[in-house]
Amino acid sequence: MTRGHALIALLAVALAMPALAAAPHDDLGIPDIMAPESPLKGKAVHKRKIPRGSSSPVYPTPLPPPLHYNPPPTQEFVNHPPAVPPPMLVPETGRVLPNLPAVSGSGPRGTETFQDRATRCVHQSGVYGPTAAGNPNAYVGGCVNQ
């Protein structure tokens, strides 16, 4: 019967171990090493509010004025009137038609480029019309090559 008593004792220890192991732990299984605090009897805890910072507003100090002032250099833009080419003789009609001033000079220093001249000549052929300029293609070709 000693063998039966040993088995009963082993069974009792096996059943008691989880209960003994869970006592010093919290619900998550983490060991609790802190002793519980005793509740304060009849004492109300008053926390004193400690003022922080200044009682008056603090504004940033302004930046010092510049030591010297250099104004930006002035740039003068002289707008010269566009150069007007000499009048053109239209061979088909025998008339001399004045050239219109160049509107835009996209070349160096505002000079009229070939593309500017071609645009001006096409515009002039439309302004003067077929009665004064004759054949538009011949007029534009003569004007561009002038």
C-alpha cells in the first residue's frame, strides 16, 4: 500500500502545483514583485499646481537693421522704333508699295530675321490685297528676297 500512497501524494502535488505557481502572478502570468499599497484612510490627496513658464507673454526680439544698403542696379531699356525697309516696286502692277514696320525682331539686338521678314511680307500681301500687290505668291517672294 505504500505504492498507492505514493501515487496519491504525487497526484495531490501535481494538482496543487498550478495553484501554487499562479499565486504570485497577475492575470497575464507576469510575476508581481511590487507590494500592494495600503489605502489612505480619510486623507484626501491634494496636488498643488505648479505654474510653469512666465506669467507675461514673451515676444521675440526684432532683427537688427542692415549695416548698409546696396540698391539693385537700375537697367535702362531703350525701345527704338522698328526699322522700316524701303518701299517695294511690284513688277506685275507697276506700283510702289510701302513696307510695314517690323513688329518683332527676334534676331540679335532686335534685328529682323528671315522668318520675321517672311511673316511681315505675308501680312503685307494680305493688307494690300490682290489689286495692289498682284499675285500674292510673287509679291511675297519679291518682298522676302528684297
